[in-house]
Amino acid sequence: MRYYSLNHNSKDTSFKNAVIRGLAPDRGLYFPNQIPILSKKFFENIEHISVPEMAFQIIKPYVGKEIDNKKLLSIVTETLDFEFPIVQITDNIAAFELFHGPTLAFKDVGARFMARALGHFSKSMEDNTTVLVATSGDTGGAVANGFLGVDGVEVIILYPKGKISEIQEKQITTLGQNITALEVDGVFDDCQEMVKAAFLDPSLTKMNLTSANSINVARWLPQMFYYFIAYRSLKNKNKKLVFSVPSGNFGNICAGVMAQQMGLPIDHFIASTNSNDSVPRYLKTGNFEPLQTIQTISNAMDVGNPSNFIRIQKIFNNDIFRMKKIISGYSYSDIETKKSLIEIYKKNGYIADPHGAVGFLGLKEYLSKQNKDHYGVFLETAHPVKFIDSVEKILKLKVQIPNRLKSALSKKKSCIPIKDFSELKSYLLN
Ligand SMILES: *Cc1c(COP(=O)(O)O)cnc(C)c1O
């Protein structure tokens, strides 16, 4: 498979180069030259093959011969080495729990796949690769955990001092080995600006710097697996499947739409957002007008200008009417999100997290306009414990902290404080 830049000002490239570079030289996002279509037989048989075998067949056309079959199968097997339960909430609604990975965030799957793919490619390179990533919370933990101990790859995580939760901070500052945390005296946007500046700085270009956020094809594409896994379990319901995806940067929902384009029978997608509603507004007005980011209680979706939206537009050839047939968009305030958390708990006995609660709202709104032959799944993208302060306060209860988090909490934080780009640069050059 070849990948081209959506800015159309760079040459197309291999999977390996797309993974190593992250962004194309013209700063565009990479997109595959074609979307492969899986055979009818694949879908007829899907429940009779294992999840890793299924994932292998899905991702294989995107990787081509650049990773041999045996290695690729072992990469997807390790990537998906945990549970993906579907929990029935009402007659026609289920929560699809994507948070059973090592850092309790759905980003684990993409980060684990990318770490293994990049680790594989960097074996054939002379110099180390340095992954530079800014985090507002969940990305840092998933990336750090995915890359821990991967030979030939150094990971540097920038996070805003005092602006992430204690659990999140411990997940990135207690690992050691090839993971370094830089505590930035500023906000998330400062961290992101510094990372961008590093990629543009001529004195750093010889450093093999790459990014590990969802613009990287190796983090984005494996998210397709979720939708196939859900379909595989729900196929025998013989209902029209609808997915509600709590969306921020729109990588996850974009992967879902890709899965559908590959032939996966999904009837509809719902882009559920918090007050950062650029996409629901676009679907209403036809104008894409990103606004300043607004802070909310579902903060992993606090994105004013979602970077993966351009890939969704590409899939529909910039035709909003085609897009609207497949995607609906709804946005909810924090007050509505809190009410939703309470409703899911009181009526259905399920403790959601604020992101899942937004997904639930979008799903209910969509289903209320359909007839009864639909089955709705909302993605639960984080364990409620990752947003323990909000969840405990809103539901007035104590959330159990899983054991694997307790061990990180008891370790000592280790990080390097930095103030500005010049300090980051001198750190990188040493
Ligand atoms: C990252 C994240 C999202 C948003 O996913 P996108 O792919 O950026 O749309 C939603 N929920 C949680 C908990 C996240 O960490």
C-alpha cells in the first residue's frame, strides 16, 4: 500500500515511511491510496476465526510486504491481548468497553500497535528514533506503556504541570527505561506548540523525530479492529448496527467509517461530542468552522479543531450529503453529560465515564428517531476511575481503583521540569 499526503504537496510513500514520519513533509496527513474491500466469505466466516487472525486480515493490505506475515500476526496478537466486553444496558443499547488495556484507555490499542510497528522498523535503522508527544492526559500513558522497553526508540512526553490527574501523571512519570516525562510550566497548548516547533526546527531534523498521536497511520488504522470485534459478537442479532463514538480528534470514528468502507455491515455512525462541536455544526450548516477549545468534564474530547476530520471528508470525497447518510452528529453540555451519567447509573446500574455518557446521549437521540430494527452500541472509551473526581462527585459513590493502577500510584514520580522551547531543544540535543 502507498500513502499520499492530503495536502498533495509531497510524494507518496511506503507504510514504513508513513509510520516513521508521522506527518508528510508538506505537513499533510497520510491517507492510503485505496481502501481495500474484504470478501463476502470473510464476513460470513468472521465468527469462526480468532480475533488476532481477523485483525491480521484487516490490517494486512495496509502493511503489504513491509512486515512479514509471521511478525505482523504476532504484533496484532500482542496488541489485542485483553478483553473487549460488550455490556447490555437496555433492550437495544450496549456499552462496548474499550478500556481493558494496560492504561485503561481505548488509546492502548493504537499505541501498542504503533510501538511494535515502529520498533520493528527501527531495527533496520542506524540511529535511534525519538517519539515526541504532547499529552493532555490519556495519550501519554498509553504511548508510554506501549513503547516501554522497545529497543531503538526513545519516548519523550510533554505534559502540562498540575493540569493532568494524579493517576495520569503517575502513568507517565514512573516507568523509567526509554520513557522520559517533561513537566512543562504551562498548559496543554504550550506542550503541543513545543512539539510542533521541534518538528520544524532545522537543527533537530537529523534526529529521527516522530509523533505518536492519532495522525500517525499506525495509531489510527488499528482502531478499525474495534468495530469488527463488535460486529463479530453482535452479528447473530440480525439488526441494523449503529455506533455512537465519543469524539475529540475524530480518529476513532474515522477508523470506524474506514471499516465500513472495507465492507463491514454498519448502518450508521453517531459523532457524539461535548461543547466542542465543530463537526455536529458542520453537519448542520455545511461550514467547517473550528473554534477555540472549550474545557469540559470529558476533557479527552476537548478539541476545537479535530485533525482527523480531513480524513473523513476524504472518504466521502468532500460530499456532505454522502457523509450525512452515514454520520449524524450531536453535541452535549457538561450539565447534560452529568445527567446522563446519573441516568445510566440509576436506571441501568452502570457506571459510565463522562466520555461514554456523551456517547450514550448521542445514541439515545439517534435511536429515538428510528424504528425498532436498530441495535445501538456506544463506545466506552475510558474506565470511570480515570475520571474519578468527576464520577465520584456526580454519582456520590466510591469507584474501586483496579490493582494495576494501584501499583503505579505507589511509585515515585520522576520527571524533568522545562519552561520553554529552548530548554526542550537543549534537552533533545544532549
Ligand atoms: C482520545 C479520547 C477520545 C477521543 O477520541 P478521538 O479519536 O480523538 O476522537 C474519547 N474518549 C477518551 C477517553 C479518549 O481518551
